[in-house]
Amino acid sequence: MKHLIVFPLFSLLLTLPLFANFTASAYPTQGFLGIQSNDLTEEKALLLGFDNPYGSYVSKIIPNTAAEKAGLQAFDYIYQINDKAVDESTDLVDLLSEYNAGDEVTVHFFRKGKRQQIQVTLGERPIKWAEAPVLPNEKPFLGISEIGMDGDEDIIGVAVAISSRSAAAEMGLKNGDVVTAINGFPMLDWADITTAISNGRPGEVIEVTYIRNGEKAQAEGTLKSLAETKTPAPKIAEAPPAPLQDENKVFMGIYAEMISEEKAMKMGLENNFGTLVTGIVPNSGAEKAGLQLFDYLYGIDAYRAGEGQHFGIILMKYNVGDKAKLYFIRKGEAKTADITFGKRPDMPEKKEMTKCEDTFLGIASTDETKSGEIDGIKINPVKNSTALAIGMQDGDVIKTLNGYRMYDWDDISYVLDNLKPGDPITVGYERNGKLIKGSGKIKSYAETKNCKNCDCSDLEDMDFNINIDIPEIKFDLPGIPKAPRAPEPAPRPDISNMTTEVQDLSADEARKLNEKFSWSLQTGTLAVQSLKLTPNPSEGSFGLRFDLPTRGNTVVRVFNPLGRLIYDYDLGSFSGAFNDQVDISQNGPGTYYLEIKQGDKVTAKKIVLTGK
């Protein structure tokens, strides 16, 4: 079952003709209904009592449209227009495309489990439509965020954490309550809760049905705005700009990453302008303040991260020795901590573990994981791995690692980066709809791959059998002629006269190469910076370097013009500057293909090698 706030790509495509920014000339007379909607999984449709899972589950009614005038509402499930119903090959967009503005149609839908129909006169698509921004004092805010559900697996609903001073807190809701309905509408996932709250208004009465300790209960209260809920921090004078001297530069003592807007929405955060803690420096102000992995920092004193200022900009307002109050989210709950900012210590250079020494859970992604159509990370365990030892199987979906909710492959990397081989690890995962927990001690890459002397070459990564035809050996005996000597290998080209040019690979070129060589090259989904390939005549090879600003499981591959893989480097969890020598000189001039893959993001380039 999906638990996404954002609409999946298929859902967006489904709703485009229903609401969008189009010019009237593009579709001059096509009928416009005026809804935003979600698609449903078969499982969710079945739970809601819908026998046809291909309809549109309304999440919002666009003001001043045919849908609003006809009385359609959020949570209506539209499955038929006139006498034509949606099916696997025909969605609501297809049905509406047959009608023009002014046509009257009968819309068939479910509302709170009952079949209904209503007459709708379709309108014209507006020349320009965009939802007006919602101010903090107008934005409805119940004050709940999704957490992992513990206990009875048969309970259908959303386990929540409660924000202080919120409407939910005043209604008596508590951390761990499982919300099953809002205003009578069933809440099966976080998308339902988002729909229910976003369609409310501050000051309206809201009724929440929930389960606590196995008992069903109801609470009623008044929905607040986001501005009303926020705890007002004491107003202080703006700190003076930090001096330019390096010795006075503020040092918190955290490793941190920015997150995408989509991930912030999945995590139930207000925005993505804060910073996610991915590690703590020992003996730093952050450690003394009690910050932890996956804390999401969004404010210091009276300052809050937002579109106008990222968290890093706020931090620049402080000097070494200043005391402040940090505001952050931990596992869905708003918290604060007092910190004294220090200065960057003279730390010895951190010894990076080699790939063989590094922790290795031993999981590989699946196509379902890459598509983003499941809640969690669907994996296949590697032979002899920690994952296999704790009982994981092909197709299991990772939900948590060491109690932390996993939203993507980056989160898995952050947990593993903070572990050493031999440390305990607990994985919460789903199999056939059942939640399972497995624990063990995490292995190193070398232990998993049985690398001798920690020499984990690419061959150690490959599971294959090679059948070798051993030629008959003939000794040099009298009367038997000697076998001809094998020819000497051809000398390598002189690369000092060669030049390289790295070019973008078009989508059409990638498609043709994929068809020809059965590759899976993609273009432009991974941000790669400062990519260069330069000849190194002294080594007889080419220096490949680039920078990756993001972290994740990274693989670099190079193919020759005949489609053969000539370079394959698995970097494990990687971020930063890459620099290595690539030996393509024996293949001579031609066009080569470079693929850099990190998690589910990929970019491909072509390398044109010219010269003698």
C-alpha cells in the first residue's frame, strides 16, 4: 500500500486534463471537470469497497469549476461518465476527452461507500490556472505526523506522533494513536490524511476516529492554522555577522544533507529548507546537545528555515561561544536542545575505510524499488550477506534500520556510514503484508565476499562458472615439430597524440544503444559535476575525475564501441571527488560510453577519442 503524500507520476498524468496551466488554444473546447485526484492500488480500492480500481479518488475540488458547481467533494471516487466506465486501458481522462465545454454528462461515483450519480455541465479549461499560495495563518494544521506502526498488524490506519500546542494535542490525541477516520472518511494511508486536512479550514470542527491500546475512540476539536500552532520563540536581536577570521567560524559538529521537497513531504515536514543530520562529530557541541542521526534541524532561536533562508544561512548569524536553542524534528516529534557553538577543532584526517573494510548489509535494488511505486525499499539479499543471515528474502521491503524509518537508499547509506563491522543491526521489513524484524551483527564487505587478504577485485563480485578448454600439451620430443610461438601482443597506441571530448548523450542515442546492446543507459537523472577525462601518457591510460554532491551506492562503468564492458568500479556508498585511471588505449580511437549510477539515478555520456 502506498504511503506517499506526493502523487505518483501516473496520478499526475491522469489528472492533467482535469486541472493544469494550459492555453485555451491548446484545447479550445474540450470539457473541463476541475478536480485533483489520486489513483488507487487494487488493495486500497478493495479496502474502500470499490470493485473497479481504475477510477479517480478526488483529493481536491478546484474553485469555480464544474465539479464545485455540481457538488463533487474530496474523497468521492469517480468510476464512470454516462454509460462508459473506466477500466485497465481507459481512465477518466480518456472518458472526458470525448466531451466539449457545455456538454452535460452524468458522473457516477462512490461517496462514503454508497453509489451516487450527479449531472454535471462541463466547463472550459481556464486559460491560466494556478492554486493561490496559502499563508501560514490560513493553512490548516492538525499537528500530526506519520510514524511506524507497532502492535496489531490487522489495524488499518495511520500511526501518528503529536505536535505540542496543536489541535490534535488539545483534542487529547497521543503519540502512537492510530488514526482510522477523519470526519467520517477512512484514513488508510498518509495521502488520505493530507487530503482530509488540506480540505479543511482553520476554525472548522474536525472529528478524528482513532485506536489506542486496541480500543476505538473519537475526539472532536477545532482545526488550527499553522501559524496558531507554532510555539512563539522569544524575540531576540539579530546576531551580528560572523567575523571573517577562520578561527571564529561557528562549528556545530554534524554531518548533514539537504533533502528534496518530495522527501520532506514523505517525512511529514513543512519544508525542505532545514538540514538532515547524517552523522555527529565526537566531543562537539552537537554531541553535547544530544543531537542524533536523522534529526531534522529547522530553526535556531527565533530564526526558522524557509524559502528565504536555508538552515546554513541561519547558522552564519552566530559566533563561536554563542549559546542558542535548536529546533528540530525527531521521529515525527518536535523537540528543542540547548547548544553552545564551538570552533572547528584540529581534527586528525579521518582514515577512510577501504571498500573491503566497510560495512556491507548485502542488498540489491529491484525494479519495483526504482519505480517508486512501493512504500519502502524493495530488495534482494546478496549471497553470504548480513541481510541473508538475519532471514531476509528476495522481494522483502525494508521499512526501518535500527529503528529509523527508511525512505530511500540514501537513508540506508547514512545508517551504514555510522556503523562498524561487528556492530548490531536490526532491520524491520515487510513480506507478504506482514512486518518482520531481524537482527544480527553487520559484516564487512570482505567477510561477505570472502575476499582473501582484503583484495576485493571485481572478480570477487561475480558469481559465474567458467568452462576452460585446456589444449593438449605436446612436449618438445625428437621428430615432433615445435608449436608455433604465439604472436607478440600489439603495442599500445601512443596516447600522447590522442584527445578526448566528453559529450552529452541524447535520449535518442541512448535508446538506440539500449536496443543494440541490451543496455539500460539513461540521461540526465544524476547531477555530476566537473567531469573530465584526460590522457596520462606516463601510465598509458586516461584520468577520469568528477564530483558527486549526493551520497549513495555508486557504480562507474565504461563500454567500448563494440558494446563490451571495459571498466566497472563499484564505489559502495560514495559522495565527493572521484579520480581513477581508465585503460581504454588498447581499444584505439572511437566513441566510448560512460555510465555513472547512484541509487536509482543515472547519467550517461559519450567519450569521443581521436588521434593515432
